[in-house]
Amino acid sequence: MATSRNLSKFDKALMGLRSLVLSGEFETSKRLPEVALSERLGISRTPLRQAMDHLVGEGLLERIETGGCRVARFSIEDIEDAIEFRGVIEGTAARIAAERGASPEGVRLAGSLLDRIDDALSVPGGIDFEAYVSLNARFHEVLAELSGSATVRREVARASRLPLASPSAFLKEQELIPDFQASLTLAQSQHRAILDAIVRREGARAEGLAREHARLARRNLEYVMKKKASFAGRLPGLALVETD
């Protein structure tokens, strides 16, 4: 059985390696240097290899036939597909929650999070971005939890870990995207509509709204890729997206 110490080492390896990969630290055609990475992250090669296995599962790394791993590359179409898939799986979560009936506790938690998002959007003189990013991420987690399905929760989390595909992928740099405040307000109205459809047991409506909600990220992606140089180094994962 793994000890908490081992888990701590694995978590350190996973967080450190994922950060380096998403920042574009490595050339995609070359094998990751395990010895140098172990020294850089201050961990042994065992948790490092466990972290590499995990990132292969997420799709951020790919195995090399001769051994080891290298960083995966993504086309714009890959990211669009990942966002679309997230919308599909979140839509499925919303439909299941509506059709099976979400727990009252879960609905109250989701509603409380949306109330706090409203507060973050109405801070005098602007928007509390830090609060919005955190609350938005938590709402999407709760949305998956409302389905009551461990399978759906796992797949939503997996889809959200792909570069630029998470619900919060563009939020920290929203000030660089035109009409960002209007975009956040629209997103919040969609949040409210999704939860309302779940409460009313309207499965098809809940699913359609969740899928449409994900498409906000696609519109932001299109803008970001047109202005990629302005976002260089500011959006984790952008360095992995090919523009050729």
C-alpha cells in the first residue's frame, strides 16, 4: 500500500512535471531527460516515472518506441475537439443530473457557488478575477458531481486537463480578450440556466445549455490563436499548440 509520503512525492512530481510541460519547457521531438528532471524537481526517478505515466494518460505526453516519453503536440483542431468533448461530457452530466434527480445538497452547493460568482462579478470598480476563477472551476466540478456518476466525473476531469480545454483556461487572461466582462456575464447566465434546467428535471435542455456553454471557450480560443504572440508565456499549454 502506498504511504502518504509516497503520495506526496508523486504529487510533487506530477505538479512539477505538468507545469514544465505546459510552459513549453521541452522540445516535442526529444525524449524527456529523466535524470535531469529528477534533479530539477528534487525527486527520485520512481515518482517521476509514475507522474510521466499519469501525463501519458492525460494526453500531455506520448511514449517513444525506444523507451521514455516526449511531449505531445496539439493542433488547433485537437483543442477544439477537446473543448467540444468537454461540452458533450458536461452536457451528459447535466442531463443525467436532471433525469435522475440531483441531490438537494448538491443543488444548494451549486446555487451558493453561483451566488458567490455574482458577488465576484459585481465588485466595485471591476471584477474579482481570482475569486471568479476559483469559483467557476468549483462550479464545474459540482456540475459533474450532480450526475451522481463516478464515470462521468472522471471523464469530465480528464477532458478538462487537456491544454486550453478546461472551463478556466482563458479566465486569467480575459483582460486581453475583447468584451471579456460581457463574456463572463454571459457565462454566468448560462450557469444559472443549466442549474435551473437540472432542478426542473429538463434533461434535454440542461444538456443543450451545457454544450453551448463550452462553446464560449472555443470562441476565446479562436481569438487567442489569432493573437498568439500577445499571449505567449501567459496561457499554460499554448506553447504545445501548433499553428502551421
